Amino acid sequence: MGKVKKIAVMTSGGDSPGMNAAIRSVVRTCAYYRTECIGIYRGYQGMIEGDFVSLTARSVNNIINKGGTILKSARSQEFRTPEGRKKAHENLIEHKIDALVVIGGDGSFTGGVVFNKEYNFPIIGIPGTIDNDIYGTSHTLGYDTALNTAVEAIDKIRDTASSHNRLFFVEVMGRDAGFIALNAGVGAGAEEILIPEEDLGLERMLESLKKSRRTGKSSSIVVVAEGDRSGKNVYELANYVEENLPEYEVRVSVLGHMQRGGAPSCFDRVLASRLGVKAVELLLDGKTNLMVGLKDNEVASTDLEKAIKGGHEINRELLRVSDIMTT
């Protein structure tokens, strides 16, 4: 299946549940096609420093269920420079590596696109980010797990909110994207959901909470994406509501990095396995500069630059459902 005889795999940027399952899939697909596989520790920085390890099918035993990444992850300022990328390319050539699988988000893919243009080095991307903000796939690795983690946490917070007649602001991850907030908010029955894509404003939120109060709700949950700009931050939102609705006892809970950890869900494990197989097969077929993803439950490829720049639009239908559910 082509001239590729040795493939390297790395994880880059923020970790996400399912990365280990993807590493496992890449390694075992290489073994299936009798192709050598090399693991690169610490992403692009490890590539610059030559931090490589040979991986076999047995090297990736018992990692499909583990969160994080066995290859570690790092952000590399040095790789942003031509000199850094030159060192990285020299190391790949020295180790006779023919192609690269990059597991990460848009920043990692941007580095891959630049590297491919400079050195014509074959690269395939696997989307690994809990934010689900990459074009060309309905789900990124880790998104489903992060959603389940967020919903479970919100369910537990609601128990306390109900017991003490409290209003909780729950901040979930999502730097510039509200996918986790919107889906977790609908799934957990939140009274209001604040996301970057929809600037609802403080007054609309206040009116919604007043309406909930009038209809007999003594406790409420407001899910806030960390990238929402209704206020400077979630604490400012809480203070604003406390000042204008003194009958509520307001609390803030920031879920933070717990959403990025933990064992991946079955969905993420299966998705990672499917995407890893496709990534290796594309490289063996002589393809490059593509990202593998899920479209209509089928594995498909998208131009890597388009995956970065295309954006992943929020589900308008789910926004409508959210409005109806908060009635």
C-alpha cells in the first residue's frame, strides 16, 4: 500500500479522554500492515528533541481505558520558529520516519499544516479535544466523555441546590465554543445556559430566573461556558444576580480540568479505534494533509486546513429545544 514503511504518532495540545485509545489504534493498525510505528513523547517539542520510542502491538496493552496520554503532551514555542521545525524534520529523517499522525486540536493541526508545506512531510490529523470545535467531524475525541462528566457533576450539584433553595452557576469548559455547556445543560435540565455563540445578556438571564421563581422553582442551575462573555467571569454573573435577586442564595461551581480526565466513554473508545485505523490507512495509500473524523456516523476525511478554519457551528435545533425546556 505505497512507500510508507515507518509511521510516527504523537499527541499535542490539551489532553482529552480517548487519546490513548487512538494511540493504541494507530500502533495496532501499523502492526496489522507490518509497518513500523514510533511514538513521539511531548508532541512537537519531543520531535525537536528526538524523544522517540519504538511501539509494538504489545506496547499499548491495557491503555484503551485510561485517560490522558501515555505519550505526554506539551505546547512548543520552539516549533513555531523555522529553526525549530528544521530540527524536528532532521530528527524524523534521521530515524527514517516516513509519515506522521498528529492527535490534537486546531493548534496542533496548524503546526502540522505549516510543517507539511515546508517539508512536504505526510501528515494525518486525528481530532482530540473536549471542546468539539473542529470542522469536519460531529465528535472530537474526549467530547462525549467530558459531556458525561459534566452532566454527572451537575446532577450532584442539583441535589445540594434543591436541599438549600440555592441558585448555582456551574462553569464548564469551552474556551470559544459552547458545545459542552449546551448539551450538558439540556441533558441536566438547567434553567439557563450561557454560551459564547449566543450573547443572551444579563437582563435576559435575570428575567428568566425571575420567571422560574414566579412559577414556583426554589432552586436553579445556570450552566455557563467558560468562553461566555455575559459578564467578565462567572463570579461577576453570580454577584449580579445576588444583587438583583436577593431572595436567591447564590453559589458558583467551576468544574475545571476534571472534565478532561477520567476513563473515556465507550463512544470515545470506539471512535478513537475507528479514526486510528483510517489515519494509518490513508498514509499507507499515499494521502496527506487530511483530518479523519465522523460524519453521519461514517469515518470520513477533511482537508486539514479546512478542518482548522471551517469552524463547527452550534446546533440551532438544540438551542430551540433548550429555550422550550426552560419554560
